[in-house]
Amino acid sequence: MSDARTADRIELIKRISAALKGVTTGDAWHAVCLICELAEGRMDPADVQREFEELGLPPT
């Protein structure tokens, strides 16, 4: 995948997750916030994974 395509994907993830933050609550909201943090590079993937696993969301 090219760098431009990767950047486009990350920007889209940022836009979608930002929009979802305003319409979700509880653990779903927390998960969306983790997506934002990861997409913005503000959290390490291992930390995001650890926090995500602590949420009360149904298993995938």
C-alpha cells in the first residue's frame, strides 16, 4: 500500500471516529476514543490494545 493511500485511510478513520464520538456512549464511546488516539498517533498500539481488551464490548 502506498504512503498516499495509507494517509488517505488514516484521514478517513480520523473523520469517522470523530463523528462517532458524538453519538456513542459508555464502552463504545471509549472504543471510538481509542481509535482516534491511535489514528492521531497519540497512543501506542499496545496501550490501545490493552485498554480495548478491558472494555465490556462483545468479543469479535
